[in-house]
Amino acid sequence: MSPQELKSELEAAQDASADIALLKSALAVESVTGNETGFARFLDQELTKLGLTTGREEFLEGRENVWAEQVGEPGQNLMIVGHTDTVHVRGWPEHWGEDARSNPFAGTEHDGFIWGRGASDLKGGICAAIAGLRLLQAAGYAPKQTLTFAFIGDEESGEPGTGVSAGAKHLVQQVTAGEIAKPDFAVYVEPTNLDVYTAQIGFFIAEITIKGKTAYFGTPEHGVDALKATHQLLSQIWQHEADLAASPAHDLVGPPSILVTHLGCGGFIAVPGEGNLSLIRKLRPGEDLDEAVAAFEASLDVEALPEGISISIDYPAGRDHPKGGSPVEIARDNPQALLLRECVQQFRPEAGNIAGAPFWSEMPFLTNQIGCPAIYFAPGDIAVAHTFEERIDIEDYLAAVRSFALFIARYCGVRSKNEHPTRRTS
């Protein structure tokens, strides 16, 4: 059977209303970071319906990952990965008021989009992948080689005490221990507008506290002005920003950069005794995170600050690295990445471009910690993620379902679904 023949069969077999209903059902399950378990159990049920062997396990107390597997003939193992948590919905109803989109969990259809928290980031990708397998089955086929799904919590930041990739770390432990089969290639379903991302940025966040000494405004000579010291540090940081902008850029993700994101300093009719600022540093693939941190700290001329000023730096966003998230890249001519591009372009000739992620997600856990080449691919636009405008284009979503079905078939090979797969025993 040729790819073109299979493409035609998939197009004929797709039940668009069922695919849309799956996504709406997923959006109805609130799963803000810290509350992922309900959605993990929803996915367990959907994957069980497709005949996969499933499992769930707590990665932290009361918070579950879910995985599923269809074991096939010896050969390649494809893993599809995504995070189950979303960012919060505070302010969403107030933003939309009487508009039909005021319920972030309703999956409202409007102007050719489905609106709701997680529609783009990234329940659309999860549902497209699951619906892709369902479509392949509806066409009369099943993967010949092993297919694994792994859906993990704690990817998003923003909720106190969460967002450190605890779910991804647990998945790595399970693969390393042999509890989940090591994949040969992985697709992480972050939104890419149906392009194929073979590279992603890295990052670290730094929070700097500047301490001086407060004093009454009429006797400022008794104080040490933390605001003036903060101004000096900002000038040094912005010089470091200029140096980074002048350094070599990566052709898929651009140059490295640094951005001050928060500034706080002041006193009540008094010399400011303490200041604080936050910043985020973007790394291009090929940069070392330890070296980037060292270069940042070296750019701060602490010796030039006024006597009596002290600073401390905290790095609160450790992911696969204690101080942040590593940049990563696989070869852009990776055969599986090119195969996925070819599958996407069967349905959307203008899509499937090899590109780079302007965001950080958990691909380094796959590439660096378990040695599995990985890419990002899914419907949805990262530009509307985390906003009140979060939505997904319905036609892109349905095209992604077909693309996943075709890619699974071509990567894993296919057999008649009447030939029962082998199941792993736990």
C-alpha cells in the first residue's frame, strides 16, 4: 500500500465530529498545575478504549502520570509525550464577561476555533495524537511495531511549589528502570502550528536581591541607597544584553538574549534599603548553561557598587539542570523528523517546516537523559498559550489527527487490526 493510498483511506475514515468531541471533553477536565490527576485518569480511559495497556503512577503525592503501550514486533518504539497540566484561569471569566467564551473549560466553537484553557497548550496535541491512533484503527490498521504514549504533569510554571518538571523526571526514572520501554524516537506535542521543531532554546531565571541600609530622608547620609546600586546593576545587565545580541545567532531560534522582567525598590519617605529584580536569559543550542550562568555573574561588577551594598542571586527555575533548562537540538535532517514533515505535507503542503521552538519544554529529558531523539509537533499556536485568547484552529487540529495517523503508520508499519498485538506484562 502506497502512502498516497493510505492517505486517502485516512481521509475517508476520519470522523471529525468525534475528534472535536474528544478535544472538548479533554478541555472540560480542569488540570491546572498541581491538579493533573483527573486529566491523567481521563486519558487512561481514552487509551484503554483503544486497546492499549495503560498504567498510572504518582510522580508526587496525589499527582499522577499516565502512560500506555501497544507492543508490536521487535523494532522501533515510537513515543508520543505531552504534559497534562495547564496554567491557571484566574481572570478568564472577568475578561470575557457575557461572551460565550467566558467558560475556560467549555471548549466553545467560535470563528473556526475551539476556545479554552489548554486548547493550544497542549491538550490539542494530546488529543490529536490519540485521535490519530483511533483514526488508524478506524481505517482497519494497527501499528506493527511498538507505540507508547506518556503524559506527564508539572511542566507549567506559575503555581507555588510546582513547575519543576517532576513528572518528566519520574518518566526518566521509569524508562531507566525498564518499567517503560525506552523509545527510539519521540514526538512531544507542544504547539508548533503543524511545523516540526528540531531545536529549542534553553533558559535560566535569576532573582537578585540588593541590600543597603534605609535611613530617614532628611538624613540620607546615614543610609546606603539600594536603588542607586540597583541602577548600576541594571546598566551592567543591559551591557551584557548588548554583548549577547552581538554574538552569533542560531538560524532556527535566533540569538541569545537577556531580559529584565521585574524590578522593585523603594522606601517610605526614606532611603531605599532593599531592591530586587528578576531576569530571564535565553540560550541558543550549543551554549552551555553553566558557562552562561558564569558569564552572567561575571558581567556584574559587584566591586564597583557602593560600600555597604550586598547582593545575592537565586536561580529558582531548575528543570533538567539545577539552574534552568538546557537548550537542545537534533540533526535537522534526522530521518524521522523528515518523515513526519512528509506526512504533514500530505495534508498541509505549506506546513511541516523544519524550525525551532522559541520556548522551553521538556525535550532535553528525552534527548539528553535517555538518549532518545525528539522533536516538537502539534497543532496550535504558542503565541496564544497562557492568555485569555487561547484557542486552536479546528481545521489544523483535524489535519494533525490525520498527520499523526499517517506518521504512526509509516514509522511503526501497519498490520490488520484483527491481528491482536502482544501485551507487556507488568
